Amino acid sequence: MSEEMKIAVITGGSSGIGEGIARKLSEEKYIVVLASRSLDKMKKIQKELPSESMVVEMDVSSTESVSKAFNEVMEKYKRIDVLVNSAGIMPLTYLKNRHLDEWLNTVEVNVKGTLRCIYSVLPVMKQLKNGHIVNIASVDGKEIFAGGAVYGASKAAVIELSKAMRMELSPEFNIRVTAIEPGTVETDLRNDITDQELLDDKNYGGDEPKLKTSHIADAVFYAISQPESVNVNELLVKPTGKS
């Protein structure tokens, strides 16, 4: 391992935004650790990455799984320089239709999963007195809409969490924290939706402009490539034409 190469752990690395970030950081000579439940998908991606990489199985809804995965990374590399919390789900529902299990799972993955990963990476970053944590939030954490109540609340929590992390972790431990807030991105996240009324709503979805995952990957790289004296607190990224 080259001393100059930084170690970046990317959750949700088997598809969508996480995969895009992994590809971008690998191109930029980071050692990328792909982390998700989908080992086969990650191994296929790994074969296409230009720089050194590692694959770890991680279910962010399980404290044991997250802890085991981070231990594997530390055993191999002894350090983690960047954590990108990209794992997330988006089963949008109208509240009146009472999809309780989906609501609770959204919080489990999007909020508690992020907390589990932060908890696991903090010891090494505190010891190094260095590190960068990037939380992938969403514009929906700021601009709520009908059908997006629980998803939007989960992403609002991530945005507020990121603010408090900067207050607590940056002055004492030199840990930088960035919240990335994408607008609509071309991913399969919306395949999680089971609320038929929402899916049938003519005002929902359609041909709205969408970002590519590479656009979010570029935003992440911009944030983490700044000098250590610069913290990019938030990046709100929308397709052109969206206010």
C-alpha cells in the first residue's frame, strides 16, 4: 500500500450512488472498501476498479455486521481516512396508507445504519486525529413533500446529525464532516416503493430531470479533496431546471 493512498469505506457500495462514489474515488487513487449486503455485485464492481480495493459484507441494520466489517478493514489497513455513509432505502408512502414496517425500516437503515457506521469508525479517526465522514442525505431532508414524510424525516435527521458532528468532532479530533444532499438521481431506489396509490398518482415521478450517480460522486470527491483547513459543510446538488 502506497503511503499516499487514503482508505475510503463506502457503504451501499454495490449499486447506485455508492457504486458511483466507489468508481470515482478509485479513479482518484483512493483505496476503496466496498461495503454492502450484496457480495456478488461488489465483487463484479471490484474487478473494474483501477486501484486497490476491498470488499466487505455489511448490513447496516445490524450492529454486529457493521462492527465485524469495520474490524476486517482495520485488520487489513490499520486506518480509515474517509467514511461515506451511502447505504439507504426510499420506500415512499402516503401516511394514510399506514406502511408501518417500511417506515420503521427506513429509520433503521437511513438513520440507525448511519449511526452504527459512525460509531465504528470513530475510534480510529479519534486516534489519528484525522478523518472525513461524508453523509449522503437528500434534498428531501429540507424540502418535504406528500408521500415523503418518513424518508424526508430520516434525511433531515442525517443533515442535523452532520451539523452536530462538526460541532463536536472537528475542533477536538480534526474530523471533517460533510452532508451531501442530492436531488433526484437515476438509481433503483424508487423500486422500494410498494404504496400503489402513490405509484398511480399522476403528479408523482414522470419525466422530471435527474442527476447521474457520477454527479454525486464528483460532489463527494470535491468535498474530501479540499485542504485539511477547509470543511465543506453541505452540498445541495440538483438537476438544472429544478429550483
